[in-house]
Amino acid sequence: MHERVDVEEFAGAVMALVNLIRRGQAKAFDTELVAVMQLLGDGRALLPSEIADVLGSPRSSVTRRIQALEGTGKIEIRPDPDDGRSYRVAVSLSR
């Protein structure tokens, strides 16, 4: 009986460690950031809604990724020439 408790405690500790590693990996490598950059890689300036539709991601999630990429200088936000209420996202020319 005592061995079973030890095994269960060990398994719980291992799972806690696995979860910590997964969270760390998610922070270190954001696949959605990479996907946004890939979409913009051909030089087009896209609406955030277009990016969200292609990625199948919520618009709020895409907006956060756009803000993060703009903060690093990798992308720039430009006014949409067809709709002054909106903006387009493009790879920064000063990269």
C-alpha cells in the first residue's frame, strides 16, 4: 500500500513538471507569431481580420500577436487606404 502512494506522488510530481515545461515552451515559441510572419512574408499588407480568417484564430488573439510583433519592430501598421477606420499590417521595411 505504501508503495502505491509513493508511485502516485511521483506520478503527480512528474505531471506537474511536464506542465511547467509545456508552459515554458509555449512562452518561448509562439507558433501563431510565426504564422502571422509567414502570411506577411510575401510583402502584402493584410487586415487583421484577413489574418485571423486564414489562421482560423480569434481576432483578439491575432490582435495580441500583431501588437507583440509591432513592439519588436518586425511589422508595421498602416492606415487602410480603402477604409480610414481600419488598418493593414505589413512586414517592417526597416527590419
